[in-house]
Amino acid sequence: MLKITKLNLFFAGVIVVAILLCFSSQSQAAQAGDYTYVVNSGHAEIVGYSGDGGVVEIPNTLDGFPVTSIGDGAFSSCLGLTSISIPQGVTSIGDNAFDGCEGLTSINIPQSVTSIGNWAFQNCESLTTIVIPQLVKSIGDWAFLGCKSLTSITVVPNNSYYKSIDGVLYDKGGTILIACPAAITTISIPQGVTKIGDNAFAYCEGLTSISIPQSVTSIGYGAFSYCRGLTTINIPKSVKSISDRAFTWCEGLTSITVAVDNANYTSKDGVLYNKAGTILIVCPAGLTTICIPEEVTSIGDWAFCSCTGLTSINIPEKVTNIGEWVFSWCESLNNITVDVDNLYYSNIDGVLYDKAGTTLITCPEGLTTINIPQSVTSIGHRAFSGCTGLTNIIIPQGVTSFGDHAFYGCKGLTSINIPQGVTSIGNYAFYGCSGLTNILIPQGVTSIGDWAFSYCEGLTVISIPQSVASIGNWAFYYCTGLTTIKFNSAKTTIYDSAATIPSETKIVGYDPSTAKNYANKYNRTFEVIRDINADGCINILDLQFINSNLGPASTTNAQKSDVNKDGQVDILDLLEVARNIGN
């Protein structure tokens, strides 16, 4: 009875796989000239472009299918692209669709477009003007972030959702300032604006002063980030909320002042606090020294972010909470000390830990060497983020968890050991570790987070152990040196995006498998694993396994042994595996 049950389960699995393959084939990637596309409901979505750039006119159809969508990252980092015309009929421009197209100077958005995705034109540094047509009802977050040459965003008058005033983008009611083009050097914010949106003035490096009207009640995330020309800013009485990162990377900013009758905020020595003075919210990036007042009990998220001149800082006794990204991009910081009477935090050799010394919270970015105590069991979120001077880190075997962004931007790292007890690699964990050439992911890791190894250009080969159940969104994006990625499980879920694995990377996996499905859908080179007994290597044991199953491929083990899938386990299968011994 047990054998019948296993056999039934096997055939049920085959049926499920067959059904999944059938459905996935409907959206497998195809190539038409310079364009990679997928078909959904009879319409083509462009997911990749391999042309030389220059002046590009996207065709109305691809192999007879009407083009209706520019997919996520479809033209991202196409440095040679200078001008692009999108055909009438396209309704959506996806996330990061033209991200990093640094040479793009003009783009024609047709009247049919209704949505523009997040970061759609991010870092299009040569783009000078853009026109938003009538039907656009959704513009994603940070769509024009980093467009350093942009002088004007123009919205056609009959658009029902947006409008422009003096080249600046607002909501239709004129109460939300959404985006100020980065090349603008002066602006008069109209009275009546109540909200300065997320990243609204980001990268407006030419702005030297700005007057916030009394009608403004909220300042959004990153609203004035990278406004390097600002030296002072005044928060009026009306402001009730200031979001994170509102003033990060304003390196010239040395003073934030607050109207004395503001009910929510105050300032002391140019530093922004809550009204009671117990929460330190923002230290201006231009300050090089600070003495945190004794009454402070909490240090807010991003509070000292981008304070590049700070070299040391002392955490006073009463501090019970230190937020996220607090010391990020403090590149000169080499010493964090904590009052000995503080009950929540401690320091060892200038590094910030919890009081028990089991969690490494922050390694100052100015350090070039570190000795992590054996007592440490957890590497906190962003613990080594931005430590570009570190070339080698030995992680104690007792460590069981890496937080998100744990080694974000550690460009000097060439290799790192991941202890056997670690079960997950967090989001952005090794993002931007461009010097990393070798990493061994141990058996036991079950998940690899979003963007985990993105921009690790030095990685050439990586093996995903059998234990990994999921690979996150854009996990290996822009790993330009990655030639091979091997999946040792047939069931690992790979995030369904063309950007998750680079287009030039060879995918090695089982047949059938999720890895093969991904390779087929996104037109990647695929190589079948010949490790029949799944012990991690191809050797004589695989030949013995095949030899024990000679005959019709009628059992589970026999089907594994039927390498060429001709229904018989025979000498041809033995020869196929023999050719791969040692690989």
C-alpha cells in the first residue's frame, strides 16, 4: 500500500509539473530583433532590449502581437540610448523601465499611456524635459529621481490627475508638490501647498535656499535629499510631520531652525528634535561635532545619515532606542562610545552592540579592521553597511542570523564566510559588494532575499544549495561577472522577473525544475545537472545509480536515471553522465 501511495504521489507531481509548464509556456520570452518580449492575453510586453541604442523607435507589433507594455527594467542601463519613441497603444511603462539610461535626452510618451512605474526614468541624467499626456493617472514613486539635467516636467492641461506650474509637478488640486526637476535652481512654492512629497526636491543640487510656505503641514521622505547647496532651512509653525531622510546628503546644511510656536518640533544648536527634546530626529549633514543632550531617550531613523565629517559620537545614559540607518554613510566615523550606565547598549573597540554583547548593531564606517567577539549570535540590520574599508570579516560560528542590508556596500570585501547556522540571507544583504569574488552559501539556508547580491560584479560562479526554497526579487541583478548559477534543488522558487538573474548567466539545474522554467521563460542558457543521486557531485556513484535502474523508466529512480528522456535507462544515459564526471 505504501508503494502505491508513493507512486500515485509521483504521478500526481508529474501531472502538476506538466500543467505548470503548460501555463508558463504561454508567457515564455521570445526574441524579435533587438527586443525580448513575453505575450500575455495576446499582447506583447517588452522585457529586454539588446540593441546598440541611439535613436530608437519601438515597433507597434512584435511577431504580430501588439506592443502594449514596457516591462520592468526593459531598457535599464542602456547607456547608448539617446532618444526613444514609444508607439501609440502602449498603456504602461514599468518599474525601472529606463533606469540608468544616462545618455537619453528625449522620450516620446504616447497618449495611450495610463501609468508610469516606480523609478521609471531614474538616473536618466541627460533628460532635459518630459511631457505627461492626458490619460496618465498614476506616476510611481521616484519616477524622475536623479534626472540631473531635467528642467521641466510638463503636464497637458486636460489631464485629470496632475498639473504643472513653472515646470514643477503637482497633483491636480495643487496641494501636493510631487517633483521639482533637479536642474531647477530657484522655486517659489505656492501658498496652498500642504504637502512636499517624497523626494520632491531630491538632487536639486543648485538650490541654495528655499522658503517653505505656512500652508505646508508635512514634508515627505527624502524631500530635500541631495540638495547639496542648501546651508540652512527653516521649518514653519504649520509643519506637523517630517518623514525620514528629509535632509540626508545635504552636505552644506549646518542648521535646521524651527519656528518657536511650532507645536511638534524644536531645534537646538541647529539639530532637529521633537518638541520635548527627547528624540533626536536629524543632525544636519554639514556638522562635524555634536554633543547629544542628556535628556535624549531616542535617536530616530537616519538621524546622522550622511554626516560625513563626524569622527566620533557618544551615546548618553538615558538612550533606550537607536533607530535604523542612524550612522549610515558617516564615512569618517571610527568610534562609537556608550555611557557605562546605559542599560540597553554597549561598545567594544568603538563598535556598537546590545548590552549583552550578543548582537552587533553598528560597525562605524571608518573602521578598516574588526574582531567580532565569540559571544555574538546576530549581525543586525545594516551592521556593516557602507564599511568600504573592510577587506575581510571573520564571522563567529555562533552567528545564526544576518539582518537586511548587513553588508550593504562593503566594496572592499573579497570573500566572507557564512556560518552553518545561518538560515536566511536578508534583503540587500550583500548589495553592492563589488569586490566579492567568492561566497559559499551553506546547506541550511532556506531563503535569499530581494536584491541580496545585486551589483556584486566580482562574483563569477555561485551554487544555490538544496535547502534554499526561494530566491527574492532582483537577487542577482547587475552581477555582470556571474557566468554560472547552479540550483541544487528542482523546487527553488525564483522571483518571476527578467532582472532576478543576469541575461548572460548560464543556469544549471534539473530537468524538470523551476530553474529550467525560468531559463525558458527569459531566454537564458540552461544546462542540465547530471548529478543523478543528488549528492552534490558527478562521479562513479551516479553511474552506479543508473546501472541499478537499467530498463524501462517506470519508477521514480529509473526516471531520474533516464537522462536523455527516451523512456529507457541504458548505455546512452551512462555515457551522458560519464562525459560530465568531475564537473
